[in-house]
Amino acid sequence: MLIPLAEQLRPSSLDEYLGQDHLVGPGAILRKAIESGNVPSMVLWGPPGVGKTTLAYIISRQLSREFFTLSAVSSGVKEVREIISKARESGNSPFLFIDEIHRFSKSQQDALLGAVEKGIITFIGATTENPSFEVISPLLSRCQIYILKVLEEPQLLCLLEEGRKELQKQLGIEIIITEPEAILRISGGDARKLLNALELIATSMSHGEKVISIHNKNTISIIQQNLALYDKTGEMHYDVISAFIKSLRGSDPNAAVYWLARMVEAGEDPKFIARRMLILASEDIGNANPNALLLANTCFQAVDVIGYPECDLILSQTAIYLATSAKSNASYLAIRNATKAFREHGDLPVPLHIRNAPTNLMKKIGYGKDYKYAHDFENNFANQEFLPDKIKGSKFYNPQENQKEKEIRARLKALWKDKYKY
């Protein structure tokens, strides 16, 4: 059986590992732990193809400890207990790596707790989903969470060159990449996807040729012709959810339900779909229609109870509601603007009049002095300063042009007059 190029080029040491310098670069937190031999149980969270599995292998190899691996898709409590039993016999806290830990049920995750807590195993879980939602709290509290980032263009180009050289040697031809942009775009920062695409393109063009030139046009043509083959591992999943979210944001209910149907027919986790709609309800609709967040949250809870096949109706209803709702990203922009201000100015002092004053000493030095209790004033509003002096008057929230936020803007203007220029 031919070994895929991505597997052939899998790095075996930290020095060969591409990306994630914030974790494994010189002096980085995880590299220090590995070099000291004191590696905690951990969850590696990041998008596909950024090196989660590879990093787990490298850690076990560098520490020369036994390495057990399970897939959450095909393993259960029985397999977990069997490995824990073997680990107990070895007495060296071997690594147990579980890919797609978000697919493990609560009872399956519960089976790990005792062994992780006692150090019988050192657990490494990998997930593309937010572990706060998908990993039970007792297990999460026993693990360090390390966030892996999408590979950047310089790293992808380096990997592309490694792949080109290896394929050139294997196929016995000269491979020239004149335009890498299409391959990089197709990869979406996923190393495995990039190497799969390169391998598919090169093998498709190599028949009877001594020299092949890979450019954007033939890249797109070959990938489109072989889409079913190329997507056999489900990588299209991320493209479809992207199309779905963009259709909701773009107020197209017809496109939204089409992409939803695609995901439902493919057996996509309904909680994954519902969670993405929950985020969109706040990020892209916000206070233009506050009910959107309520409905999306109800949808998330309902699909968890109902499951397939009936939950597709709930997903459809919610998707159509969100697609046809008024849109605003003002809340999203507000928190981003406020975060930017904090990062620029640092920990500015809280104005004295709105500080908490639980002791007499604090009261004596002015904490809480001259604070105006809003409910003691007309319309439950007192004009006073709530921001630090250095950034007073800063407007982070800017209501947009929809019916609900026009009402919000009018109220803020009536209250604050010209202060925030509403």
C-alpha cells in the first residue's frame, strides 16, 4: 500500500516540526515541559492539519515512553479500560493519545479521570472543537489546554518545497511550481490538505512526462475533477460550514438550507451546526434582533435532546430565521474596539467614584466618593464618567442602520447628548 505523502513527511522531532512557535519554539512553554521531562496531561485544540497528532508522537518519542492511541470514533469505555490496565502494569505513565476527543461521550471521558488524576497515564487529547463545550469539566481541570494555530504562508511554502522534492524523487521527473497561490488557498492552512493536493496534482500530470509545471490554472482544474477523491477524508466539511455561515450572514435562506441539507445528509454533528449558528446570532445579528440569540440557544439545547433525524427541522427553522433577520456586527466591533484600546493603553486606573469601597480606609481615600446611583435620578440616569480619564469620550459601540439599533442610538443620544456623538 502506498503511504500518503503527508505521512511520509511527518516530522519526528521538535526541530523538524513546522509552526506553533508559541508552544514549541525555543524557550516556549510546552518545549520547556518536554525538555524537562515533566509533561502534563493536555488537550491540543486547533484546526485540522496543524500538527496535533504529530506533536503528540514527537512528545512520546522524545521522552521514550510508551504511546497508546485511540480514535474517539471507533473506541469505547472497554478499550479505554484495557489501555489503563496495560499502563498500570508498565508503571511509567505512558501516553494515551485520543484523536477527536470531542466525540467521546461523558461516560467514556469519565473512564479516564482516575487514571489521569493518579498519573497512571499521561493523557493527550486532540480536538478541532472548543474543549470548554466538548470535554467534561473534571477532565478539563486535570489538563493543560494548548491552542494550535493555522500554519502561515512561509511555513506552508516550506512544506510545499519539501513535498515537491520528495515527489520529484519518487516519480523520477522534474517538478516546477511556478504559481503556488491556488494550492495555498486550497489548503486553508492545513498541512495535510496541502500535501494531499500537491500529490494528487503531481501524479495526475506525471504520466509520460519528464518535466511538469504546476500553476494556478491546472491546480484548480485537477482538484475540481478529482473532488470526490480529494475529499475522501471529509476535509470538505470546513468548506461547507463556511458556505453555510456566509449564506446566513448574507441573508440568503435558500442557500443556507441547501448547505444545511448537505451537512445533514453527510451526518454532520448537529451540535456543531447549532453552535456555529449560536455564534453567528451574536456576531452577525446582535442587537438588530436580540431574539436571534435566544432562538439559536434554544436550537442548540433542542438538537442535543432530539438528535437525528427529527432535529433537522429545528436546524432548518433556526437557519431560516437567522438568514432572514436584520443584521448587525456592532456588538462584535464594540468588543474588538474596546480590546484594542485596552491593549494600547494597558491597565488604566478605575475612576475613584466608581471603585468599590468595602472598608472605611477606602472610603477615606475617596473610593466611591461622588458616585451617583442611577435609580435616584430621573429616567434612572445620571450623567457621570465611567471610563478612565485617558480614554474618556471613546465610542466603542456604534449602533447600525436597522430598526432596533436606530432606537438604541436615539436613546443613547438623548441620554449622553454630544458626549459620544450618537
